[in-house]
Amino acid sequence: MNEEAALRDRALAVIPSGMYGHQSIRYLTPDYPQFFSKALGTRLWSADGQELIDFMAAFGTNLFGYGEPSIEAAAWAQSTAGDTMTGPSPVIVDLAEKLVSMVSHAAWAIFCKNGVDANSMAMVCARAYTKRKKILIATGAYHGAAPWCVPSDAGITPEDKANNVYFEYNSVESLEAALKANKGNVAGVYATPFRHDVFADQTLPSAEFAQAARRLCDEHDALLIVDEIRTGLRLARGSSWDVLGVQPDLSSWGKAIANGYAISALLGSEKIRAAASEIFVTGSYWFSAVPMAAALRTLELAQSTDYLEKTIRLGELFRAGIAEQASRLGIGVRQTGPCQMPQILFEDDPGAKRGYAWANEAVKRGVYLHPFHNMFINAAMTDEDIHQALDVTEEAFKASLNTRVLA
Ligand SMILES: *Cc1c(COP(=O)(O)O)cnc(C)c1O
């Protein structure tokens, strides 16, 4: 029996359903490896030793390549000095200063571990500031896996989500109607910098929508919370809505900011400082210094390199290659959103069956794509990686024409 199969059997005995979360291959196909023994640069190695070009970047947490030497060196140096201690290391101040200097609306930072910690803290902060209950969330948006926002019903009570009000992303009318219907009760409005829901085309917000969100929040004395957890450092070296002239009150960060080290952050503007000083928030590992040192080095790299321009250029190269292959082979695909965060869906594809078949053929041939979640172009990728991946995507398109519907 191979290693992967043995691990799956053992996992089934001791881990519910064999694996949890979106990292479970039950949301993919059996040809995807569930376990990885190694990651380096732009490559993953499965437990069975298969080498894969990774287009998921650990669901967006990796930006500069796995094991980027200068980030690893910073983490290692901090690790020898001290990681989780009885209180924070001085690096917490360096990191807060760095983020505040990079993110225009931010005057302060609180660090935590996961994206959802930052989003939950944003909610508590908004309620402390406004003394109100309701929060507005775009339908279909992912903000994490806490009871108030998890996109699942199992084990969740209506009360957990009783203060959520939903609106349609990119619709000024819908947002305005939701605010009016809950007048005097809305603490905050969550928005991601663009719409990146699973199984859906990605859509950029209109400037009108983003600006209306700011204006309407001001009119209703509600806080604007921008969830940068997936987009942070992928669209800009600071706040993603700067280009639209919109400054949020709070923004949540995670994923790429420490190149895979476990840290997230809530950033806030001056006017929220007092409320943020009142709330009680903490966690045993929230002061861990190694991820902070890694984040500091990651942010320095973001400021001092052309990584962003590079991921855009490589994303364009990949997108153009996919478009050319699909049109030559007569396959309808839709590629949406920023090209450095590619979302590739097939036309006429309920349940993403064609997408699954294509991604399945690609993973068998050594390219890890995702059939329904946006992917990530890693800054460590090269032109050669993209060309190598495109050779595989073409073969996968051809092969998947015959195996469209998986059992
Ligand atoms: C991943 C993600 C989260 C949750 O982050 P975790 O670290 O998984 O808790 C929240 N919001 C967005 C937009 C995300 O992509």
C-alpha cells in the first residue's frame, strides 16, 4: 500500500471524516493528495513523493515561496531568542509600526492567529464603539469558520447568526436598504476588497459601491470593516481600496502577511482606538514572536521587491495561455478577478463537474489547481513554471473532454 493510502486509512480512524475544513480532499477528487511531506519554493511534494507546481499557495498564506531564505532566517533568529514567552517580544512593536506605516487608514494593530480571530475582533470592536448589535455581511462572502460567519449549519444555532444582516455585494441599493431596515442598530459593515466567493466568478467592486459603502457607513454611524485576509499584499502593498479612495475604519489581515507563519492582525483607524482599548482580547499564542519576525521580513520584502508586478505579469501569462488553449480546443472557460488570484470556471458547468475533471487531470500530471476556489500566483514562480504548468493544463483540457463527469 502506498503512503498516501495508508495515511488516509489511519486518518479515518482518528480524525473525523479523515480530514476537516476546506483542506479535506473530500471537496476535491480522490486523485488529489491529502498529505504533503514537503514544500519548497513553488513546489509541493505529496506523501507519496509526487512533485507538484502549487497554484494554491497554501490557500493564499504563501507569497514569496515556501521556505523563502530571508524569512526563514528571520524566523529562525527569533526562534533561538524566544517565541511564545510570558509576554510579547519587542518585535510586536516593530511589526505594528510597519503595518501602520503601510496601511493608510491604520493607526494601531492587534495581532492574533487566524483570519477569523481578526474578523471576530472587528465585530467586537465595532459593537464596543457603536453600542449596537447588527452587522452587515455580503451574501456568499467568506469571513472564516466561527459560529457567527461559518458557511454551514451543522452545530450552529439561529441565535449565533441572529445579528447578521445580508446584502448583495456591489449593490449600493441593497446595502442602503439593509442599513435603512436596521437603522440605529448597525455596528459595522463587512466587505472584501473584491468578490471572491467559491464556485462563482470573481467580481471587482465598482468605485461607486466602495465609495457608497464609506458614505453610507458614515451616515449611519456604522463602521466599515474591510476583510483583507485573502487580498492583503496580493493587490497592493497597503490597503486594497486606496485606489478607489476609500478608507475603512477597521481592516483584517492574515494569510500572506507572514509567508505561512501563523499570524493575523486587526488594524484600525484613530477614531476606533479608544474602543479597541476597552475590549478584552487575547490568546495563548497571540504573542508568539516567531511569526511576527517572519511577518516583518515578509512586509520588508513586499516593500523592497517588485513581487507584486511580477505576480501580475505571471498571472497575465497564465491567463492568456489558458484562454488560448480553451479557445483552440473549443472549451468555454471564464477567467475572472485579478489575474494574480485566478479563478477559472467552465461554461455550462453546474456543480463544476468539468472544472473538477480538468483539475483532476492536472493534479495527476503534477499541477495543483483548484476547481472552484480562486488560486494564487506565488511571487517565487518563474516564466518557466507557468510554461510548464500550461503544458499540463493543455493535456488536462484534452483528457478532461473524455472524462467530464467523475463518478
Ligand atoms: C481565509 C479567509 C478568512 C479566514 O481566515 P482563517 O485564517 O482561515 O481564519 C476570512 N476572510 C477571508 C476573506 C478569507 O479568505
